[in-house]
Amino acid sequence: MTVPPVDFPFGPFVPRPENPVLRPGRHDYERYGCEDPRVVLVDGTYYLTYTGWDRHTAWLCLATSTDLRRWDKHIHLATSDDLLHWKADPEPVLRPEPGTFMGDLVESGRSRSGRAPGTCC
């Protein structure tokens, strides 16, 4: 099946399933899919959030690009005192909360308890 090009304000878009912008990679959390992408441009960097699928859990994922062709996937939150040397934080920023809207897929917002997602007590 051939899909016709679609005109967008920034140029024509033609689906290219043989060469996707983002595809499942070496990470287990996205082994079976990279889905539902959203892109925003901030200070010259494109931030793409997407759902990684491992057939058990839908994972909120992040990739960045400066040219929309080469994407760097980010796994952990990192901190820096000087913006030159970075240390990855081993703890996830958000965790699923069974019985809430974040029971299967971590999203931003507030839980039913009123606490920020992923916080305890």
C-alpha cells in the first residue's frame, strides 16, 4: 500500500517505514516497540517522548536530537554540579502506582493521593 505525501507548514511528510526516525533498540524496555511519539523544540534541541513496550509494561521514554535525524535515547535522570560532569541517578524519577491512572503507564501529573507520582508516604 502506498501512502501519499502530506503537506505540512515545514514541508512534505512521507511515511518511510523502511527507515523510521526511532526504532526499538538494544534496551529491554522498548524491545517490542517505540510508540506514541511527541516532539517539542526547546533552545535548539528536539525532545521526543515516546512509549517503550516490553510486552509487560509501557515505559515513558525520552530521546533528544538537534537535527531530527540522529536521536540519543536517555535512560536515567542525571545531575551535575558544573554542567560538564554528569552522574546518572539509579532511581527512576517516576514509578507505576497500582490502582491509579499510572497503574500501568507512568505519566506526569498527580496521583489520587495528591502526591507527586513516584513519591511515597
